[in-house]
Amino acid sequence: MIRRGRIGVMVMSLGAMAAGCATPAEWTTWKGHPAHFASGNHAMFSLRNTDQSGRVTRADLDTAHNESWWGKPLSIDQSQIIER
């Protein structure tokens, strides 16, 4: 009886750990960069855009290009870019 309980706890623990793991592509990205963000600008942009309705300016796009930001890219339409 105790043995079944231990096995159940182990299976549940492994399931919880696997659910929080990154995909192989995400691990490749992580291994290629020494930090979570490319710069302070990258961190501020990510914190400012945590929901689906992100706020992207032309300056953000230029900074991302110049600082070689990485991570999951945002898909935005040209009409969504804020010009200020």
C-alpha cells in the first residue's frame, strides 16, 4: 500500500516537472544566450507587452534590430505600429 503511494507521488512529480519544461527549440535559444533578455530595453519591452494587445513603436523595432533581441517574436501588422 505504501509502495503504491510512493509510485503515485513520483509519477505526479515527474508529470509536474515535465509540464513546466521548455521545448527543444526554446532550450536551443536559452543555450545560445547568457541572459534572459538581450538588454534592459528588451526587458522593459517584454514587461510592457505581457498581454496579447502589445504596444510596439517604431523605436522598439529599431532597438530590437540593433540589439539583436531574441525569444518568441511578436507578429504585428504595420497598422499596429505606434509612430511615437
